Amino acid sequence: MIDFRGVALALSVLALPMLTLPVLAGGSARADSQLSVYTWTGYELPKFHAQYDKAHPEGAAITVFGGDDEAFAKIKSGFHPDISHPCIDKLPQWREAGLIQPIDTSRIHNWEHLFPLLRGLPGIVADGKVWMMPWDWANTSITYRTDLVQGHPDSWSLLWDPRYDQRLAVIDETKDAWLIAAIMAGVDPFKESLADIDKVSAMLRKQLPLIRLYTTDMTSVEQSLASGEVVAAMTWNATYVNLKKQGIPVAFMQPREKMLTWACGLVILKGASNLDKVYDFLNAMSSDETGVALMRTYGYGTANKAAFDSVPSADRAAMALPQDPEHALRDTLFVMPMQNRDAIAAAFQTVKAGG
Amino acid sequence: MRAGRNFLGGYAVLYLAFLYLPVLMLPLFSFNDSPYAAFPIHHLTWRWYAQLWDDAAAKYALLHSLAVAAPAALISTVAGTLAAYALVRKRGLAAGPVAFLSVAPLLIPGVILGIALLIGARVIGLAPSLPVVLAGHVVLCMPLSLIIMRGHFRAISLSVEEAALDLGASPLGMFLRIVLPLSLPSLLSCLILSFTSSMDEFVVSFFLVGTRQTLPLFIWDHLRFPLLLPRMMALGSLLLLGSTVLAVVGDRLTLRRAPHD
Amino acid sequence: MRRSRMAGFDAFTTMPAGIIGIGGVALALCLVGLLSFRTNDNSLFGHAFTLANYQTLSAPLYARVMLRSIVIAGSASLLTIVLAYPAAYFIAMYAGRRQALWLSLVTLPFWTSYLLRVFAWKAILGYNGALNSALMQLGLIHSPLQSLLYRPPAVMITLAHAYAAFAVLPIFASLRAIDPRLAQAGSDLGASPASVFLRIILPLSMPGVLAAFVIVFIPTLGDYATPALVGGLASTMIGNLIQAEFSSVSNWPLGCTLAVVVMLLLALPVLSATFMIRARGARP
């Protein structure tokens, strides 16, 4: 004989938390209608997509990452945003992994306003289709304390200087730490053979004990430079700009071996369904106001030429930005796709772990 | 003896100070008028609390965590209780192996469970998402319930149950109307423990989370990119305050139920 | 008829946990084992069976990191226990009616976010942190100590703090379970308090100590959050390596191989600890 009352009691108690399940599932419906964007930390600020928020009051769900290595891994593991933000050197990897879909440039109002050089970077156009909308570009170099570092250093070798043992920081990314080590090891960073990779590993191993911070967390690096815990750090120019604003005596180095220029942009992920919202967002991001906001906030170059030119060149010089992408290409080392990236990633991880 | 007791008492107080000192850093820096959690502290401010209040992502993260913790607590308590009962009353051959499997997550580092569940989810075709996080939390919380209820069932005597069965009650009826009511305090402990474990679970959730973050994942992002750090200090302080209130309330309730030790 | 009803009920009681255990634990771990034998090609299952992943582990790096992880986790566990034992002893033996209050006070800090507690240690041990500032104020040092943070000791002390409650509770429980008459008998027969403690109480509380060690050691061995936040590169632990294989390096099969090795290495100590706890803690 079944005890109906007992079973009924049990079922009603079980039913209670099941009420929260609609939040899990129905939240899906809400989230599905909301655009999902996966971008670098710092780019989620509402001012960069104000136009989108005005047209779509429910806003966009923005998740942030510290480096596009991490972003690639997360998307591969099944995370499905609509839009993401890798850099030029990673674009072939994302495309070959089948993660992204082509962009219909006729739907991007400001497409012709973007720097032609950036639009034509290797990898952006492939199989006759456009795969990335360039958005930001700037430099990587060394920000150092002029009052704590002796002389006028002009070489990346400052980051290998034993005089500053445990007072150095580098960016934990293959396009930064590894690339610079490759330059210092005398190999072509973008065409490394396995023997080259060993040489670069040796270079990194020499540097490892001297490094206090190995991170993509630039705020910590800023704080360490401000307090004097770190005297020289591999950084993007935004760090230099921020510290100068705070009145800290810093300089952004012009290395003999050339500083790096990176360029990144927005891509549409393959599963993105609501393309109207996607293009609204892309248009909001490529607007002139956003371009100026990017430069004023972080000192990074905008791919939007009209916006870039609208900022006075004196201000741009203060941000340590090159005059334009053509000058950047000529005077600096543009970060391009690297061959043998899987072997590099594995070797990089091994060296960092102490092997 | 007296000296030993005083010495130990003094030690216990120092130990509490050791436990609380780092935790009290959170309220301290939540009022610090500087984006960096570092000394010296110059000015005090409420603005981090204001920022937290306006932060929609924080509220969503809290909501997501609650939406996972409540069902996780219930499912793991139910499953753990039933399995513990089967184990202690030696019901069937499966009871022992099932109990061993259920407790196994306690013996495996979280990072391994995390990757295992991620692979398992992907094999079934599920992307990282809140339901997958829920499944993970159930797997993690079930051992706790099983162990607590096992201890409880061992302590209560068989005779009441035998009597009920002899008088014609169905096994299910006997379980629901006699065993469970006797077990309410332990069941409550299981629910509370599972709930709080789930709310603070990070190591496994890291691999299973998708677009919608739980609170610990939200905190992790804000620790890694400390532009938004100060409001995490505010959040931590609020969590501390909330837990204190809960603990006091819980204490009052249990004192009323069991006045003698 | 009663036996079949019982059988039905028995199946019902073990079913939920059985499904969860088999699906969530057994099958998932089998998949990890399976994947450890596959070659990585960035797809879910890789493309061929191979022993190459296990051969990769012969590189000295992995033994070094594993050893470092065992040392850090082991030290943290020992430190946690050594710090917790006297407090647990006090609460069990001398706290009387205030036992519940003391236990609440001890467990309360652990109701806040684990990550924020780890970060709080960063604020204490950092360059501009509480400890350096205090030492400079006292005039004991002239410039902040660099070695407090981003080194293994920082990980050990942070873990010892984070898992304190997990040690206090089992030790407290096993101390409470000791029949007070045994200690009474010991001192009646002329043993000094120290002797009573060392030869009666401490051994009888060993199940709790062992349980505390296992409860703290296992999660700390695989922790990647604490080393990442306060340990620096010098403290890279096996959990960080596994996590990296699922993140920036993107080599799931190798990550699974590392996981299998960790589980195998843990199997022996964990099983023997479990047996020891059972044997010593067996009730009449």
C-alpha cells in the first residue's frame, strides 16, 4: 500500500527549490535575447558602446578576459559569446578552429573610416571574406621609474638586468614576454623553428628569477611601479599614461630593438544568432565618439581614422602613440601571427612552471 | 592545571585573532578612499558601497549563485540522506559501493573534479552553463550530507522503525513519517552546510561556468583585474556581516531547541 | 510481500546517489583516464591512442612541481593542525557551556568568500601591506620586505588560514569523544598532566588529527587559486599546471594525464589514512 500522504509531502518539499530552476532555464531566454560580448578587461565600460545601450535598453552581457590565449581556451571549452576581441596574431588560429564567421562590411557604417593599413593586415581578409573589424592598436614597451633606474636605458635588455633583481615585471602573454625574449635571442619571432624555440626558452629561463610580477593584471603592475616595488615593467602605453597622470616620474622606453605595436579587433562568433544586434554593437564600437573615448581613457589608438585624426597631435604624443599606423609599421615591430604557436605555448608554459 | 587552562585560553584568543585579522582587512579597505588595497590609509569613503549597489553584474552573480545553491542543497541532502540510510540500515548490496562513490569527491582535488565534469558535460553535448554548475555542486555537496546523516542514523535506534514496520507501515511511509521527523536538526545542518558550500564554491565552478557567472567567479574576475577591486572589499564586508547575522540567528534557534548541551 | 516492498524501497534509497555517483564521479573520472591516452588536436577527443602524454611527464619539471606541491600542501596541513590543535583542545575540554559559541566564532570567518580571504593575505603580506607597514612603523626594517609575498611560504600560511576550520572541527570531535574517565584514571594512577596528555589523550585523538590532515591536504594539493594570487611563479603547483592545460596551453589530454598521476599518487596515502582512521576510531 503506498503511503500517499508521505509521498505528497515529500514531493511538495522537493517542489520548492525547483521554483528556482526557471531562473536557470528561463534566464536562458533572457540571456539569449541579450547580446553576449567577450572582451579585454577595461573595454567593458559603458562609454564605449553608449550608442548600443541607447538603442537596446536591456544592454549587452559583457564578460572580460585578461589575454586572448585565455579567451581562445574558454571559447573552445564551450563558452558561446556572440562577439569577441582577439588580436591580429591570433586571428588565423581562431579562424582555423572554426570559431568565427565572416563580417558583412556593408553593414558597418564606418568601415571606410577605418585605417586602410589596419583593414589590410594579414589575416583580416581570407578566402575573399573579412573576418575581423579592427578596433584598437597601440604599443608595448617598458615603463620605468626615471628616479629609480640608473642612466637612460634604451634596450629591452633592461628586463634582464640583474641590478634590478625582483624589481621587474613582464606581461604573461606569448605576444609580449615570449616575443621580446625571441628578439633578444636573435630569432625571428614569427617564424620560429623548434631549435629557435629552445633558444627563446633559454632566454626566458635566464630572466625568470629576476621577475617579481608575471601577469596580465596591469593594475597591479601600475600599483607596483607607483610604490617602487617594481622599477621597470613591460607594459602597454596605457600604464605609462595612467602613472603620468598620477604624477609618478616614469618614462616609456624607445628600445633600440624597436617597441611592439599590436592591433586587435572584434570578431563575430560562429553561433551568433541575433546578427542585427551584433552589427548594432559593432557600429556602436566603431563610432567616432567611441574612438575618441578609447584614446582619452587609455591612450590607445583607435582604428577609426576620423576619430584618431580628430585628437590633436600634441595630445597623441603625450599618450606615447605613433603618428599613425603607417609610422608604427615602419618604426616599430608589428605583432603578427606566429608560426608553431602550439609548440610555443607549451614551451612558454613549461618555462614559467620552472622546467 | 589552572595555569595550563589559562595558557590555553589565552592561546585560543590569539588563535581567534589570527583567524579574524585577515578577514577584518576587508571592512578596513572597503572604506579606504583609494583603488589600491594598500597602506597607508588616508581618507575614508562610502563610494565603493555605492558602486556595488549600482553594479548590475554583481546582483546577477548573486542571483545565479542563489539559484544554484538552493536546488543543489536540496538535491544533495535528499540523495545523501537516502544513501546514508541505506548504508546504515544495510539496505541492499548497492548501498556500500554507492556510498563509496558518493563520498569519493572528498578524496579528489577540486581541479581534477572540475576538469572531469567539464569533459563529461561536453561529451553529453552540454556547454559550460549554470545547469552544469548545479550538477557539479550536487556532486560536491552530497558527501557532506551523507557523512552527517550517516552519523545521525547510526545514533538513533532501530526499534522504533522495526515497530512501525511490524504495525504494517510501508517502508517509505515509515521513513517519511518516523525517521525524517526525528532527523530534522541533522537535515537542517546538511541543508545549511551544502548551501553555504555551494555559494562559495570556486575551484570546480571555474571550469563549468558559462556566460552567467556565480558570485565566486565574479569575485575572481574582479581580483584579477583590480580596477574594480574596492567594491569587492565592500562585497566581502557585506558577506561577513550577513554571515554574522545568520550565525547569531542560528545560535539562538539551536539554543532554544536544545538548552542543555 | 514485505521483502519485495523492501527491495523496492532499497532501490529507491540508493538510486539518486547512485545516479549522481556513477554519472558525476565514476564516468567523469573514466573519461579523464580515457583522454589521457589520446593525442591532442584541439578537438574534444583527440585523434589517436598514444602513450606520449605519459612519456612527456618524465621531464624533470613535473616531478619538481609535484614535489613542491606535496611540500607546500603538506606543510600547510601540518601548520593548520599544529595551530588548530591547542584551540580545539581548549574548546573541547575547557569551554563548557560556551562550546557552541567558540565553535561558531571559529567557523564564522569561513562563511565569507574564500577568494577574498586569500586576497586579504595579499593585503597583509604585500609590499605596502599591513605587515610591512607595521614593521616599518616599529622601526624594525627600513624598506619593505620583498620576500613575504609571491613565494611558497605565503601560500602555506594563506592555506593554513583558509582551512583552519576544517582542522578544528575533526580534532574537536575526536577530543570530545574521548571518555573523560580515561584521563581521570591516568592521573589517579599518578601520571603527570603532560604524561596524561601525551600518552592517553593525544593518541586517542589521532583519528581526528588524521582526518584533519586528509581533509586539508587533498584540496590544498590541487589548489590553483591561492598559488596564482599570492604564490608567484616560484610556487607553481600541480593544480596550476592542470588548469593551464585547460586554459592558455589548451592540451586537454596532457591535463588529464597529470590528473591521473595525481590521483594515483594520492590513492595510497589516502587509503592508508582511511584505514588508520577506521582502525583507531572503531567503536565497540
